[in-house]
Amino acid sequence: MIKLKLVLDKVIIIIMQESLEGYGKYTLDEFEFESGRVLENAGVEYLLAGTPKYDDEGNIINAIVFCHGFHGNYSTINSFHETAKKRNIFDKKDYFFISITTLGFPESCSPSSTGLKHDFPEYSIKDRVNFKRKFLKEKLNIQNVFGVIGYGIGGFESYTWACEYPDEMEFIIVFTSSFKTNGYRYVLSKAYESIIESSDDFYDGGYSESLSRILVAINKMVYSNYFSKRIFQGMSNDEIDVLMDDFVDKGLFMDIYDFKFRNDAALKYDVEDKLNDIKAKALIITPSDDLYFSPIYDTLPLKNLIKDSKIIIIESKKHYMDEDDYFAAENDVRLFLKQFEK
């Protein structure tokens, strides 16, 4: 009887492994925000990749959650995977990756995709974390993850997750991010807020030529932080115009209601006073000359704010930053991961 049970357990695990890979859509019956508002039938878009490993009780023990940036979604992990594969880091045989389009983005549930627009529940970065935690528990029966990786505003989620739920992961890896919205970023976000609120059309719940013009202006402001100061200075004005126009054209596919709520969440983000609660080991990687996230103010202070953290400052030798740059410290990443081998 015991042998039969062991065989059945192995069969179940094999079936689970075969059914977990790939793209999917899931619906949470309801999701409760910090404010107390409840959203019913909350859609979640996700991608699963890699090989899940299980403990004796059938729990997945090697799950790594990937948190995308301001303009990303679940698919952003694909370029991350390709670069990691070239560098021979994060082999899919060893890890089980979960990439979730976060709360507030149209591929999951957002002001635009629900049709609620400005009546969508106001959400925080912690709400975005809880949205992912609820999906993990309901869909995959995962309470604790192996690690959390975040880029940009996805890093906001990584820090928040580690602060609010310190026993739920062993490590975090954060690329080009910060632990609060202040200074230059705060000024920009307040400017975005004022520009949007200057139009009465926003609260009419529709779309108008006025809102389209506002979205163009906002995207030009966002573009001002797209490259480092060094890279901008190396461009001619004609080059800047061409790249800016292309960026703005792509940005017009972004919904202004979705943007407003994302910006509101970023405006209130601040976990500085909670960083001491982090138990996870932290690897923090950032470029030396990023305009939006400054190594001096957003990264180096973490040496004293997170107990077990390693900070790596990188500098691109090319005319632009890409995924390869973030793995320039590949040996450091390997050493960081090696300490978790069992």
C-alpha cells in the first residue's frame, strides 16, 4: 500500500510538471484592496517557465517570481530569459519562473480592461504584491517562493514583498530601482498627475482629443528618462527627435486611465522605514548613470538599510543600455545564487 502511494505521488508530480509550463489566464473570484474595496472576477495573465521542484509534501520549492517594470507585462521575462541563457545563468532546469502581469495593467485587470476607468479602486504597491500572492496561492498552491526578481517599478514590488512578508522568500534580486518615490521622481509624478487632472475629460470617463494630446506630452516626459545623461549627450537633436517620436507613437497604445492609477501608486510608495524587516538576502544591481534611479540616492544607502545585501554598480561601454548590461556582473550573480544550493 505504501509503495502504491509513492508511485501515485510520483505520477501526480509528473502530471503537475507537464501542465504548469506556458502562458495562461486565470480569474480570481474576488480581490480585496487595502482600502477595503473588493473587485470581483479579477483577471490575471501569467507565464510559467522552467522546471518545478517539490518537497515531500508536494510544495513547489524553487519558484522565482519576476516583476516587470512600468511599461512591461508578463512577457517581459522572455528577454530576461534569453540574456540569462546566453550568460548561462538561471537555467530553466533548476528554477521555476512565474511572470505575472501585475494589477493595474490591461492584460490582467486594470481601469481600462474592467471598464471602470476613473472608478477603478485606488491601489498601492502592496496591493500589487497581494494580487500576485493571491494568484500564487489559488492557482499554484504556493505560499512561499524561492525568490523575487524585480526591474524598475517591479523592484518596488520586490522590496515591498520582502518588507511586508519577510518569511516568504529566501532572496530578492532588484535591477535599477528604489525604495521610495522622492526627490526628482516625486516631482515628475506630481507633474504627470497635474497634467492629467488639468483635463475635465478625464473624469467624464471617455476618450477625447484632449486626452490624446495629454498622453503625447506625458510620453515625451517619460522619454526624458529613457536613456542616461551620457547617452543623451552623445545623440544629435535629429536622433533624439526620431527616437522620441517612435517612443511616443508606441506610448499612445497605453491607456491614460491605467497610467494615472500606476502613477498614483508610485507617488505613495515608500518602504524606507520597513527595510530593516527584510530577512531575505538581497542582490541589487544598477547602472552608474541612470537618470531616473540614482545609485547615490537609491542604491548605495541600502548597504546600511538592508541587513544582508550586496550592491553592484555597472557601467555600459556601449551607446545604450540593454539586458546584457545587467548581467555584466554575471560572476557575482552566480556566487549569489550558489549560496542557496542544497
